[in-house]
Amino acid sequence: MRMIKDARTLLFVPAISPHLIEKATGRGADVLIVDLEDSVPIERKVEARQMASQAISRLAGQTPVLLRVNSSADLLRADIEAMPLAQIDGVLLPKVESAAQVVALAELLAHPREGQVASLPIAALIETPLGVMRVESIASAHPSVSALGFGAEDYASEMRVEPRPESLLWAAQTVTNCARAFGLACWGLPGSVAEINDMDAFADLVRLGRSIGFSGTVCIHPRQIAPANSGFGPTTQELEWARKVLAAAAEAQAKGVGAISLDGRMIDRPIVERAKRLIRP
């Protein structure tokens, strides 16, 4: 579970694309998401479940795997019942607008078939205005909730705005704030994840996402993985600063001194804790 919670990059792989699944483990993503939802046409859902089950069995043990299921109750049940749950590391539930949806999934996972697991981490994907307004109840809906995600494209569509930071910052920060309040991972960006050519622009968006509290992001193309992995990790300058802060704090503690001054700034406990998190995330 810790590997999922610490993920910087989560690469979507359509269940119906075996050629992409074969290449996925070598792309450098922290987690792979086998997708049964948006990338699968409705007429291919049954076929996709069979292919997803086979893909998960091949990927098991090579890299952490999440399964993105469908949100409607009938498709969700069929998705869960068809999967080798013991071989996945969590379930990504899309289009979450209520705590009841999370509880319903948790109940499905709590009644395993023979050879299956009794529970799995759940990541709730917030993609609508109603989901944003109810995010606190969603985050606290069940102990299995380990992460929140923010779906910028769907949210922008519902809001009838362009998926740009100026349109999405409030909603994105609402989700990240709630995730941090409940000790959850938070995946997403305050802008479109659809950019697959201009990696400088994508890297800028990743840096903005990290600055408002996202801990990682989904990726829809392998080209996005390297800038996202880099952007969600500490920079060289941040690590240098953190080491200086911790050295100054240790020296002050050894001398029995409470107040610390470093490079013209007073260093107190929250700053020391931030430095510790940069060195040991």
C-alpha cells in the first residue's frame, strides 16, 4: 500500500490494448492503471474484463497495479467479480460524487471469493462540481480510502470552462487540502493532462500541481512520465536547503538553543518538519 500512496506517476493502460500493456512495465511509471472505464467502448466491456484479468496476471509482481473500474453499479459489480483481486494493489473509482459510492465498492471488496483478498485500497477520483463539494465526506467514507484524484478534464467539461489553471485552481486545491487533512495521497493536476507534445509546458503544470499539494499525477502517455517523476520529487536546491536546516536544527538542539537563524530567516518546528519530509518523504 505504501508504494501506491507514494506514487508520483500512474500510467493509464487500456485493458483492450495488449500491445501497450506489454510495453508498460518498461516506461518508468511508479504505478500502472489497467483501465476498464473511459478507454473502453460500452460494447467491449465484457471483452475488456477478460483482457484486463489476463493483463493483471502478467503484470503481477512486476510493478504495482491499480484497476480503474466503471462507476455505474451494474458495471462496477461485474468489473470486480471478473478480476483476480489478489493480484492488484488497489481500485480507482471514477466519477465519485458521494460517500455511498465508496461504501458500495468497499462492501463489494469485503466479500471475497475463494482465493481473493478481503479488502483493497480505494482511490476516489473527483471529477465533477458535486464531487468537489462533497469531497470531505468522500475522503472519510471508509477506512479503505487511501487516495483522492482530481479529474481536470471532466471537471472542466462539467463547469463549461477550459481546463486551465485559472479555471481549476480552487477545485484542485479543495481536493488537495482535503487529501492532506485526512492523510491521503492526492493525484492530479490543476490543468489538462492531455498535453503529450510540449513537455516543457507539461513540466510547468506538474510543478504547479506539486506547489498546491498534489503528490503525483496520472499520465496518459509515456512521454509524460519523466517530467512528472522529476517534478514531483524534490529539486537539488530543495534538498540542499533541507540538509542545511536539519544540520542547523541538530546543532541548536545539541547546544540547548530553541531559536535558530539560518540565512537571515528564523527556523521553527514547521520548517524543520518540512525539511525532514523533503529528505525522507
